[in-house]
Amino acid sequence: MGVDSVLLAEPRGFCAGVDRAIEIVEQALTKFGPPIYVRHEIVHNNFVVDALKKKGAVFVEDLNEVPPGATLIFSAHGVSRSVQQEAQTRGFSIFDATCPLVTKVHVEVAKLHKEGYEFIMIGHKGHPEVEGTLGQINSGIHLVETVADVAGVKPSQTEYLAVVTQTTLSTDDTAEILAHVKKKFPSIRQPKQQDICYATQNRQDAVKLLSGQVDVVIVVGSPASSNSNRLRELAQRMGADSHMIDNASELQAHWFEKKPRVGLTAGASAPEVLVQEVVARLREMGAVSVRKMNGLQEHTKYPLPKGLRMPV
């Protein structure tokens, strides 16, 4: 027995920060013509990156790869101060596609650093968002990835200590690490609003609801996407088998043997066209019912940078 029904998570897929980042690259290509250079993948999705490459976007990790006078876009994950300064020094025409919620964390770090604060950052080492946040100041940020890491944190003082987090983490894992941070440093300052973004939170909440109603959860997302990986882990933790796929071609028939009820969601950087291709493939595999969960409707929209805004 294979697939019988598909339940679509709501909300799923693109968030406002991803929408804005992709639109910045597309508008820059339209306005200035290719090539447009982008530092790091604009968002962590292979389909999106490949589509923009075909239109003339060139993705680089090192600014040495960008010719003088070129147009350069910073990815949605944000960059360190040193990358910003180097790009300005080289005289590129720069547009910043950093998600405004990541920028909020950067602003908080810079402001409190001036007041003498040190920081504990909860996040994944090596992730470009984390690298960007760590690079907002020269020293005084202690990165923790796990509860065990908290024990090793030794700030130079504890009177001025604040906590920040990567925006795409698991809310449950972060809460557990944060509890240990607060136990060790009871007077630590927390952000007024938690750093984990609204879209990450909403997609995780939807997966919690979804997982209890299905046998298998499929998450559409690319391997490098932090928030997509967290959705797959969360579904597993909630008791549903879960698999993350880049696109419909990766679906495996044996995943659905004696598991006819399929839940489907997508990370914040995965476009809806990929979800619909998965739905079409699941119909081919026998799904007769496809329906949407009741869920939150998101209406957040972020403006484009000056110089790229379209006339009203």
C-alpha cells in the first residue's frame, strides 16, 4: 500500500526575507544587466541559485573574484564588518540583501558592544549567518552550539553579558540551551523579542501540528538550509518518519510502504513550484486526496533597498 493522502503544512516555503533577497538579485539584473555578483548563495536553495545563475548572477565566496566597478549583492544571511569594509574599499556598487531580522541582531550586537557587553551566541559554527554576526565585532562573542558548550564559556566579566541567537534554529533546542545559559549566568541580558525569526517559528509550529496527523513528513529544502534541516528533525522528534528532499526526483517509493498519510512542508528558502512538483509526483504514486492544513497567513513584506525600488 502506497500514498493515499497528502496534507500540506501552512505556512510553508518562502518567507519575506527570502522573497526580498531574490527580488533584489532579479531587479539588479533587470536594471544593470548581467553579470551581477552575489557574495555566497543568495539563499540556501539549489533550484533558486541555479535559476539566478541562468539569468546572469555570479555567486562568489571571495571578493577577489569580483571585478572592479561590478555590482555586488550581500546574501540574505548577512556579512561581517570586514567583508562590508573590503567591498566598500574596492568600490563595488553594493546592495545588501541581508534579512532585516538578521540585521536586527547585528545592530543589537554593535550597540551593546559599545556599552561594554560581551555576548553568548547560540548558533551553528560555520553557518554564514553566524559568521556574519560573529564578525560584527572583533572579540567578545562566545559561540555555543550545544548544552555541553555552555560549561566552557568563560567571559572576561559577567556584569555586562547578553545572549543572541541565529535566526533559523530549532526553538525547542534553543530554549534548552538558553535555560543552561541563564542558569550559569542568571543576570544575562536577553533580546526584547527572541532572535529566532517569525517564519522559522511559524513553520516549526505548523510541522508540530502536521506530524501528529500523518505517517511520513517530507520537507522540501536544500542540504545547506538550516531552517529546512530543523523542520525534518522536528517532525522526526514528533514521531513521524521524515525525509528532506531537494526536489520531487528524490522521493523514494519505499518511504510510503504501509505509511499512506503524507505531510508536506518546505523550508523558508524553497519555492512553491518545487512543492507542487512533489504533490504531482505523490499523485502519481497514488495520492487521491491533497488538502491544506488550516494555518497562519503571513503578510510580512520588506522594502527593497534604495536604487532598486520600482516606481509605484
